[in-house]
Amino acid sequence: MSYNLVMGLFCIAVGLGTLAARIFGWKALLSKKEPMERYFGPRAGNVIHFISYTIVPLVIAAIFLNREIDVP
């Protein structure tokens, strides 16, 4: 397995794991969400947490997997 494939799969696991934790209410996996909500406010903290721990890993995974597949 190449580095790009391993990192792409890892980033997908992180992004989807965080998304599943949000959907199913697994508070143990969302330990940084509460401090972010206290610091930035409930709405902004939630949005920042969602973007940084769900969206960004999925975008990075797409970049790694694109390099692996070598699509022009």
C-alpha cells in the first residue's frame, strides 16, 4: 500500500467517525466540541468543530486519493 492510499483511508475514517459521533450522539468522541462551544459560543463552536473535524479530513482524503488514483 502506498502512503497516499493509507493517509486517504485514515482521513476518511476520521471524517466519517466524527460524522457518526455527531449523528448517534457519542459524546466521548467529541471531546473538543464542548470547549469550542464555550469559547466561540454554541452555534459558532459547533460550526467550527464540524468544519475542522468532519469536512477538512474528507477534503484531505479526496486529495490523497486523487493522487493515488492519478486522475488528470
